[in-house]
Amino acid sequence: MKLFSKLVLVVSIVLTGWATVKNPDSLIVAGIADVISLDPAWHYDIPSAQVIFNVYETLVTYERQRVDRFVPVLATSWTVSEDGLTYTFVIREGVSFHAGGQLTPEDVVYSLQRLLIQDRTGGPAKLLLDPLLGVTSIRTLAERVGDEEVYNLIQQAVAVKDGKVVLTLAKVFPVTAFLQILSGTWCSIVDREWVVELGGWDGGPNWRKWHNPKVEESELFDRMNGTGPFKLKYWRKGDEIVLERNEAYWGEKPKLRYGIFKVVPEWGTRLLMLKEGDADFVAVPRANIPAVEPLVAVEIAGFPINEPFQPIRATIKNPEGTVRVYKDLVGSSMDVGFMNFKLAPDSPFIPEVGGEPKPDFFADVDVRKAFCYAIDWDVYISEAYLGEARQPRGVIPFGFLGYDETIPVYRYDPEKIEYHLRRAWGGELWEKGFKLSVFYNTGNLMRKAACEMLEMHIEDLNRLRPGKPPFVIDVKDLAWPTFLGHAIAGRLPLWFSGWVADYVDPHNWAHPFLHSEGALGVRINIAHDVELSAELNRLIELGVTTLDPVARARIYSQIQRISYEHATHIWLVHPTTRSYQRLWVRGWYHNLLEPGVRLNALWKASLDSVVLGARESAILYGADQAKEPAKHLWFWIENVGPGRIKVTFDWEPGFEARDLAREYILEPGMFITKGGPHTWTATKVTVEELDGRRNTVVQFNFP
């Protein structure tokens, strides 16, 4: 569909780095880590989620970058009861799975129930178990009421009634947070008959056989059959996974034919791919930003989340560049150092004290405090993150309900490191020394830097202990699947990893990290400290069921103070993020909860730049030559300077563009952008210089 039909302006190329678009029908992402599993109910990692996100679909999803607005996908509409406990969804008709089956309300119910009964250790099922059944573990519930009653409760919570899907909650839960949970990839809808044919859960009461499978035991480990705009072509493990366009997609046909996700842990290779146009998006560790800067044509500070059509600051960096970078993006992630209170018995990485195994090495609070004091945050954030991060004050990130500026933080302090290591385990560590392995995932240079900083600052104390067995820290990297597998199994003594919010609520931070049944609390065996764990569990449950936001904030502040006093984690950084992409990528947006690029929103095309006189106009047609209404609008109007401009939109009656004003004043270096589903026909855009200067450069980007 041709959205831009006529541009009545003098054309002058401003950015010269626009070669012929390479691989125009494919979007190529070069990342660090491989997919773990293709099973929506099993996966709980970003590399897997970004693939599942493009193949499967959920009942609802986000309105582009807005995390507080939802649009229908496999549900055409929904209602919420006055008491907030019942959600009723009307399911879309005429939708086919990739293998040919037809979507039914029973498929939706089966998919959500399958997530609940699978409930693998460290997996995503707890996100739905919590609001629906009031528990975070099917195992815990079964111990209390028995397997048969668990099945009955699930049938009551997720059911088909009068042809509609009805979800009944066990407790009041924030509506936005619940819809965010349903938008997550773990709530993807699968074809019931297809899964059963593969040996999956038959939907009956004897569910134990399919509960808590190992990764490759899942029948959907390396198979996919969704309803989404792309389908699985192949997965070559450790190399790449290729998706191809679903030509029978029920919605608007994607512009791209292929989505290719490559596993490229070597930075030099990723950089070359970006430079040569063999990748459209690449993962760029902070330490490598200087190496990619010469390729950057335009730098854009931020991407609007809740006010998407306000002007945004942009800077032309290199007119001959080929890359666009978005920086200072609002993030929902945090990097953390995890200290395991007691390792799993089968761990091959058990620390040693005086040559003897010490699986509960981090159970002593003095050990944990010593390690917390061993990070120099000022140096680390400046050098590893180039200043684009902040030190967290606990489990609740800046900007979330419950964040408290009065919570103390640990600072690098050699004297306190010494003090706590002298006290640890009654002085045994100081006298006998120890050996400890510290882990990060291969290719993550920021986490490697954190590990090496701990190694340097802890081992430096050996100079104060002449003649004693040394403190030895061995920094190790593991490939992502191996790294994650050992972490989930509780086998790593200390490791650095990240957490991305599943939904925007403090409960999604406090529970995973600090609850004894939380996804990450299990991995560090926080329950080993019985008294600490009981108090944190109590406060976390109180926090999620308290409705008053002021009271909730006080509860989460108390949780964080306890965490600080007991040094439960090394709260490393809450970073802003960046996105590096080739200039020919079009339609991208930033949603802080989505796991990666949404392929059916993107395409690749060249850039049109124009030089305006004192007053010129352009006509945007939201229709093809037959004047059919367009389903999508996307544009970018940028003032490269030197003068101010006024942009005025004059659209025809019936044009619907939420939040788009009729007039904007753009200072040099600002732009406005618009994208998403809309109903429109034709719109005139008038650009007027305000400072009497001619030849102000304005870039129009239209499909």
C-alpha cells in the first residue's frame, strides 16, 4: 500500500550514507545469546521471548509504545466486572494456526491452563498463578489441597462460558498489571489439538506428567505453531533462527518476508555486520560504544512513552553515517549480583574455605556485606555504562511506585570490606582463605567488568594477610543457555545477570527477587535464611493486596530497608538503554515491556530529505491509487536547522490520529513522529519557517 504518493518540495540529499538497501525483504538482528526454548509456557528469557513474540499471539497487546493502553489481538473485546475479579473475553473468529487448525475459545483456555500446570522451576507460570489462584507455585498448592483439587480450581479460574473465555481472579489485582501479564509471551495461545498430538498435556486431571519439565522435555522445545504474522522456518541452534512471513495471516500482511535472529557473541563480528549492512540491529555493549560512533548518522535522545507525539531532540552526528541510535531510552531492566545462600548439592562450583567445600558460603551476612562494599559504583557506571545508568537503592527501580530516595546504598569502602571479612564465619574466612567462582554470560562485557572489579577489590586484601591462604576469585563466563541452566538449578555461587520487568508494578520486582518462591529468590535459595525469608514473604504479600498507593509505597520501602540491612543482593545498575539500527529501518518504536523488535511493524526503505523555502507544503496520502483507506500511518518530520519551523497538519474529515496535535513548533534538532493503526485518507502538512531563514533542512520520512 502506497502511503506517500506526492511530495511537492525541492529535493536535496542531506544524509549521504544511504546506499542501496541490503536484504530489503529481511530484518536481521545480531544478538549475543541463543534461544533457550520455543515453548511459550517454558521460556522466561529475552532471546526466546523475542522469537515467540513474533510467531505466537496473545489475547491483547500494547498500543505500540504505550504500556498503559491495550489493543485487541486474539480477543476482539473484553470486560471487567465491577469488583475487578472477573474478566470476560470475546475470541476472534476466522483465525488459523500456522499448521492449519482454527482458533477456538477452548484453545485459549487450554493454553492458559497449560501454563499453570506446567509451572516449571524458575518459569513464568507464577505471574498468572498469583492473580488467578493466589499462589505462586502449583506444587505448593497441591501439597495443601491435592492434585485433583488443583485441577478443579484451574478449571474454575479459566473457563469457557457461553462461547467466551472467562478468567476469575482469587484476589483483587491491579487491572493494568493483569492485562500486562496477559500481554506477555508466556500467555501466547497454542493449538490444543496440535500440542496433544505431540504428546502434550491432554487437558485432563492427571497433570503431574507434564509438570515442571526439563527444557528439552517440553514437546514445544523446538517447534512452533502460532497464529502470528511470522512462522518458524528453522532454528539452527547456536547459529540463527529464521522466521518467514505467514502469507495466510488474519491481520495486515507484514512488509518483511523474513526475520532472522543471529547468535553472534563476538563483538568484532557484530560491528562488521552492522557496518556492512549484514545486520539491521546489533547488540552493542556500553564498552564498545566508541567503536560504533563513527557509523552514527543521527543520534536521538529518548523515545516518548506516554506522550508519543511531542517533539524529540535529534542530532546529526555524521552525514556520511549509516546508523541511527536511540539513546536514553526508558528501561525496565536492572543488573544485579546474585549471592546464593546455599548451593544445590549437585553444583560443580561449590566455594571452598580452607580447602573444604562451603555450599552456604554466602549464608553469612558479613560475607554478603563485604562483597556489596567491593563495587566502586562511580567508576563502574562511568566506565562500563558511560554514565548512562544509576545505582539502584534496592529492588524497586527509579520511577516505580515504592522507589525511596532515603534508602541507603553501599559504596566502595576497603576498610568495611576488611571489617566484614574478618568477622565472616567467626573469623574462619580471614584465617583460612577461600576460593570462589564468579560468573557472567559470555559476551556481556559490562557484567564481566563487575566480576573483575570484585576480583580486584577482594583479592587486594591478601596484602593484609601475609602467610595466610589467599582469597581467590575465579571469573568465569558461560554461554547463555548453560549460564541460565545452572542459575535456575541453583548451582552458581555468585553471578551477574539482569531482570526485565514483566509488568509495571512493584510486585513484579519484590516478588521475583525477594520472595522464597520468586523466580529469582528460588535461584539464590533465600529461604535458607528462614527468619529473613518469612518476614520478606509477609511484607510482599501485604504489598500486592494493599490498594492504597501511599500505604503500598511504605511497605515496599520497608522491604528495601530489610534487603539493605541483610545485603541480600548486589544491586548493580538500573540503566537507560540504546538501540542501534541501520538508517533504512523504518517503523521502529520503543516499548519498555516488549522483548524485542516487532517484525510486522517494520520495513526497510531509503530516506527522502528536503530543503524548504519560506513556506512549502507536502501532501501525505494514506491510500493507494484506488484511494482505499490506509490501515497504518508512519512519518518522521525533523528540523535539522538552523531556524525554527512550524508544522501544521490539515487532515480531511474522518481522520483519526490519537494524540496528534494540529500544530507543532520545532526548534533545530527536534522532530515529530507518528505511527500505528489509523483510519485516514489524505493530509496536508505545511512547514513554515519562523525566523526568516531560508533553506532550513527538514527530513520527511514516509513509507
